[in-house]
Amino acid sequence: MEIKDFSNSRSIKVNCDFCSNKIECPEDMLEKSKKHMCFECFITKKSSREEIENVHVDISIDKISDIIASEMADAMTEKIFPEIWTKRKNELKGLSKKDLAEEMLGAGTYLGIKSFIEIESIRKIKEDDTSDKKS
């Protein structure tokens, strides 16, 4: 899902193609989108990326951070857990449930912070490149 800032775009009322509720659609998205989906349908329908590739989803700005955090956590878990389990299976099996929960929370926190720092570093480099090109 691509997230764009349409705060300066004119908004048009359209119907959600899945439940018929009225939603806002930035005028720029009318021609680009094959369908429109409200946030409630987006959350409950559990569509694949391919199914919503050309769908405008009406998501309020206050819900974006939760969605991004959830998607990142799911992706990291799916990618990283098998590797951690393979490397540390015997050690982890010997831990109590509390110690295991604490260990996994620590690993998740570490990976989340590390990813955030890496993303910020990349953003800073791109920002510096952009300002160098403008000079």
C-alpha cells in the first residue's frame, strides 16, 4: 500500500465498493483507482496486496501510524522469527514462559529501534542529497 499526502487536494464523496458507505476520495485518485474502500472494510476484509493494489482506501491520518506499525511488526515477525528460532531454539525451549516473553519482547524492541534508526539514516542521506542538488 502506498501512502500519499492528499491534504492539499480537493476531496470528492464516493461510495465504498464493498459496503456502500460514503467516503472521501481525493480528486487525484478518482482516475487512478479501480475501486474505493472505507477503512472499516480495509480492516475487516483482510484483502491481499494484489486485491487492493488499485483500490483507494480512505484512511484517516490519525490511523496511519497504527497501520504502519502493525504492518512493520507483522513483516518483521514473519521474516525474523524463523531465523531467531533456528539459531536459539534449544536455549528458548528451556526458558520459563515469563522469561521467554521477556526475551522476545526485548528482541522485538531491539529490532524495532534498529530498523527505525536505519530508516532515519536513509531518510537523512536522501534529504542531504536533495538539498545538495538544489544548491
